[in-house]
Amino acid sequence: MKSLAQTFLLLFLSSCLCLQAQAKEGAAPAKSPKAEGSPGLEITIKVPELPKPSKEAGPFGLGLLFGEPSGISAKLWLDGHSAVDGGIAWAFFNQSLALHADYLFHFLGVVKLNEEEIPPFIGAGAYMRIANSANRDPFRAGIRLPIGLGHRFSKIPLEISGELVPGIQLSPKSDFVLQGGIALRYYF
């Protein structure tokens, strides 16, 4: 269990380093427009935008989530890098209704396949489980730290993503949890 937590920490830190390297590659010094002859630097960071999947697609996607838990998934893009997602699903392992919401940050320009963006993402969020079982706690809640890859198709308004989600259960007792799945969403 300890080595799994160390692996997730390593993945998180390497994602942060990729973002830092991406920012350094995009930085371009230029002369400051202040006063003629005065020394100065202006730093510009080029940040790629996520392509819209099609002309009809909007920022809201709705679809299915397959994994643990499995159910309905929704995602709303806030800008080219940030999104919020949520889900309502059934957790087969715990025999409970599962709800979650996450803020996600996507690292664009890091992973490409045939000129198509497949941005890795990390995030933070919360989850809640409600069970109707005599042998389990009826309510559980905790934090989630999703790590994954996603792809919005350029010709059709679909996105597919996969994520591994380590987390910490906070109620009724502290515990390490691991979730994950594949989502397929249609964008409106």
C-alpha cells in the first residue's frame, strides 16, 4: 500500500515538472515596450488551447463511466485547460451509490498521437458513498485525486478518458481508497 501511494506521488510530481518544462519551452524574451533605450524584459508563455471537437460541440459533455464505480459522467470545460467533472454511479465493490465532483487541470502539448492531443490531467475533488447495507457504514465521504488521460475527437463531438483515482476516506474512519474507470462523453 505504501509503494502504491509513492507511485501516485511520483506521477503527480512528474506531471508538475512537465508543466514547468512546457512553460519554459514556451517562454520567449522580448524587449519591453516601456521607454526607448531602457533595459527590460517581457516574458510571454505560449499556452496551447484544446481544440473543439466539432463545430456543433459545446463545453458540456454527458456520458457513461465504466469501472469502479460505473454510471453517468458529466464534464464542463471552464477554459482550454480547466474543467469540472462529476458522476453519479453504482459502486459494485461497496454496494453503494457513489457521487463525486472534481476540478481537473489538463496539460496540453505533452502527449500527442498523429498530431492529436491526448492531454494528461490531474485534479482534486470529493466523493460520497451511500449504502443500504447492514454490514457496511451507510455513509462514507472523502477526497479524490484523479490522474488520467483524455482525448476529444476532432471530427465528432466525443471524448474518451481514462483515470486512476487514489483517495482518502475521511468519514466514518480514515482509509486509503482506489477508484478508476473509462468515461465516454458526448458534447453539446
